[in-house]
Amino acid sequence: MEYDKKELDSRLKDELHHAGHRWRNRFHLELPFGFTGSVKGLVFFQGEYHLFCQWNPFSTKDENKGWVEFKTRDFVYWTDPKLVLWPTGDDDRDGCGSGSAFINGGNLRVLYTGKREENGKRANRQILGTMTKDGIIQKDMVLIKKQPDGYTDLFQGPHFFVRSSHAYALLGAQAQPTDDARGCILLYREEKGLFRFAGELKTQLGFFGKVWECPSLLSFGKHDVLFFSPRGLSGRAFDWQNLFQSGYVTGHLSLSGREMLHGKFHELDRGFDFFAPHIGVHEGRAILFGWMSMPHNDADYPTGEHGWMHTLTMPRILSLKQGKLYAKPAPELKSLRIASSARELSGRAVPSLKTELAAYGSEILLNIVLGITQHLKIELRYGREKVKILYDREADTIEINREGMKLGGRGVRTFKLYTYHSLTMNIFIDRTAIEIFFQNGEEVASFLVFPEEDVPPVFYLEADAPIEKVMGTIWDLDRLRYGESKPQKRKYRF
């Protein structure tokens, strides 16, 4: 599909710098029109973070996507996003699919899936590209033309990495034995400038969904973490409750044996709207951005009726503790706090608490010393609508309930959360995007709400017995700034 670059850039800049609809998020990255897809790369290059995600600027449908780039130095000030990769020619004629970005030979490069169909079947190709001086990705060559024998055409999302001076790629795939299809990851090794199939990566998971997507590999000290997004898992009481999941296993990768020795599969997020995350590493920090969406659930996202779909999570910093990843908001985001708005909750012993929040965005940092309390209820009330977060100390569970909302996705999510004497939460409330970090990032829940009434939310806390102590702070939050990646001396306000 051809497009007028100047016209698209002009429209993008114009709409991005205006407030727009009341459902527009202010401190979550999102594009002002079209379909925003999942994150496909985060690298630090020439003094800036480069963040790539999929985008269809001409429709809110999940089709014919290119890649758009955001740049920043501090995750608060961002350059205007720019369309840098677009399906042209035969190799990616049906869209630029999943992939990864990396630095190689002093250049910023990408490896992505060129989506194609032939005779009604997928015929995807894995393509190498290089960022040019004019900020557009040049398509260099097809590195992998087709999937190996024994695997279906669900073959995509290459992740590039280097071990012991050798280059490798992981691809999400689907094996198709005689009885049923199963998800898996394929390993490729670079030889003389081409990637050759080295075999399927063995795990201890057996059948674990029908297809695996968006694989990536990181190292935390001596431990390897393998990320992927399986489709087709059957939900359980406290796990795998979304249509599709995203998570990881930790252990050790043996490239010679093509095997990942690992522990249990952990979900990265317990909310309704989280899929296909991407993790970049810079100066020892593992930084995650997720896609606040659930594929195939378009009815859950009523912004589509207003010309845009989906948003990204805030950046999260990951750390590994005893085989489990903890996630915290990037500390740079503290600069969004409007100091004059701070309301302290320190030292208050209360059976209930009620406070109105800013209509344009808030952060709530809470430490609740439980005392004899066994059950907590937190509500975000939007007029006659509400979202509930319920904590059951006896069952060690958190329940997130959106049944009180009228528009968009609803439902209930329940997961285990073990506490001792206190419960900590860091809650970020944007106009539609909500992210909650429990117990210093041991669990995270991301989800979207679409209030019917244009009213500021009210935060309400109630317990079944007097709470021993509530400590914390509430801040109004400023918004992300576009048009520049370097913070200026001036201070912005609403």
C-alpha cells in the first residue's frame, strides 16, 4: 500500500499534540489514530532509546501493519513517532510482522517477519533491515525464506541474540505431529552471513498451548530467562485466565544441547489487557514495554469507534529474585509527579478511606499494615460505574473485577498473592489505562476501562476490620511530552 509520507507525518504530529478525546491516555504511549500493535524493539543507540511497535495508520483493523518508531532519553520526553518500516514488495506484501531490534556493526538493525500469503496459506519470510541516516529502515535481505519441515506456517517473531561471539535467532513456531499441533521455539545459528536451522529448542513443558509467539532471551547474571507468549492454554483457577498468555521460564540455556533447563512458567501480568511484551537492556537494566491489548477481542476496546485502538504499558524495570521476575515502574517516571498535588496518607489508622483523584491521571503509593484485617476492598468509582480490587487474606488472593463498568471489556481475574503483615500497591490511573504493582512488583496487573461518564475517578478503600495503619502518597501526574527527546529547562504544567 502506497501512502503520502508528508501528509501522514503532518496528520500524526497535529493530532498527537492535541488533547483529543477524553479517553486519550496521557502518560501511556499511544498513537492518535489507526491500530497500534505490539512492541517489536527497544534499543539504546546514539544516546537515545529507540522503541518500535507495529502500526496500521489507515484502519483500526489488525492488518497491513508497518513499524513506527518513538525515541526518548528519559521515557517522559519523546520525539514525534515516525513510520519507519512499511510493507513494500513481495517479501512483506501483507505486513511487517513481529521481530526485534539490535545493534550490530555500529548500526541499528531489525530482524522481522515479512507476512505473505500464497494460495490462501502463510508463506512468511524473516527479513534483515538497517536503519539509514534519514531514519528509515532499509530492507537488506531475506535471512530465512520458509519454515523447516514438520512445522506449520505459524512461524514468526525472530529474536536476535549473541552468545560466545556467535549470532543466533529464536522464532516462535508450531509443530504439527500426527495427533495435534503444539507450540514451540526454533533455534537458528548464523553461518557465513545466513541463519541456518539448528533445531527445536527443547523444554520441560511438553504440550503447552498450540502456538508460541514473540520469543526472547535475556540473562540475569548466571540465569537465563526465556520469554514467550503461548496461545491455546486452558484457564485455571488462578492462572492463564486470558485468551492468550505472556510469560517466562528461568534456568539455563544449553545451546550445544538446544535445551532450556528451567522451572515453572510464570505470567508477566495478571490483568485483562497485556500481550506480546518486549524487553530491552541498557547499562544492566532490563526494560519491559507491553501491549495493552488482547488479540481477537476488538469489542473490548470501544476507542475503535473513534478512530484508534490500543496503547502501550509504562516502562518497567525487571529484576530476578529466586527464580521470579519482579517489575517496577521505571524511576524516570517519578518526574511526572506534580509535587504541589501530593497528599500524604502516612500514619492513618482507618476502617475506610475515600478521596477524589485527578481526571487526567494519578499515582497512588500505598502500604497497608493489615493488623486484624482479613478482607480489603478498593474501588475506583466513575460516577455510577466502578472497578473493584479485592484482597482476601485468608485465601491469599487478589481479585480484579470490571463487572461494574458498562463499556469495553468486563470480567474477573483472580490470582494468588502472599503477604505477611502488610500489603503494598503502586497504582497508576490514566484516562483508560490502569497498572497496579503489588508487593513491590512481585505481581502486576494491567487493564483498560472506558468510563461512560466524563467524571474524575474516586478512590475508595474499605476493610472488614480496623486497619492498623495506612501509609502512602497520592500524586496528580503530568503527561508525556512529544516533539523532543531531550528534556528542556522549562517545566510544563496543564
